[in-house]
Amino acid sequence: MSVSLSGATRDSNTSMKVLTSSAVYFAIVFGAGLVFGTVRVMWLAPTVGVRVAEITELPLMLAVVFFAARWVNRCFLTERDQPSRLSVGVTALVLLLLAELILGVMFLGLTPKDAFLGRDPVSGTGYYLSLCVFALMPWFLGRVGRRGEAFDPDDRRGRAACKVH
């Protein structure tokens, strides 16, 4: 019985790529959520109410999810299969839920139950549906073709789009 070192290296490389991709995807969406959430809580909710403010924020966050997933697919998941793309979305979702739990408990004084279940019935339903979209978007964009595919390495625009300055 022999063990292939190249196979083990390839598996660990794939796992590290998936974890890195998940962390980047999470960070982009979470960062945008912090910015939009601050605007929503400080300025929008006092004038139009929590429900309307949260529903107003939802399409903006879905746009961020779409563009973040597309960028991560092109820059990090160039030769990954569909299960890897799904793993990226689900792992990023776990990171997002952990971050929301930590923020809710430590900074807002919420119980874990309130952090997840203390939402408005209407906007909360939209929020949870958007979490499903967030988890599935890298996988979905990888399935639909050109938009989710890797960039052409010979395409200068593609390489420039993936560089972080």
C-alpha cells in the first residue's frame, strides 16, 4: 500500500484555497454589511423604521454578494470544481454567522437566541433568504458559465481585476 505525496499536497492545497476563498468572500460581504448596517441603524432606521430600513438595505447587500462571489470565483477558484465552490459559500456562511453571533453577544448585549431569532418577521425572512443566496452564489455563478468562470490568464483586464493594491 503506497501513499501519494502529490495527492496529499494537492488535497491540502485545495483545502487551503477553499479556506482562503471563503475568508475573502466573507470579509468583502461582512465589510460591506458593516458599512451599510451603520448607515441603516444611524440614519435610515430612525426616519423610516427598522423594517423599511432593513428591506432597503437588502438589494444592496445582494449586489455585493453577487459581485464578491464573481470576483472570488475568477481570482481564487480558477480551476475548482462545483463542490469546492459550494464549500466556499457554506464556509463563508459559517464565518458570517459566527461573526454576527460574536458582535451581537459582545457588543450589542444580545443573547445567542436573540442574535439569530430576534428579527422582524418580514425583513428577517428576507435576511435569512439572502443568507441562502450568499452561501450558494459562488456555486451558482460557477454553473451559469462565463460570469463565474475563471479569467483568461492571457487577458490583462482579468489579471488586473484580481490584484489587490
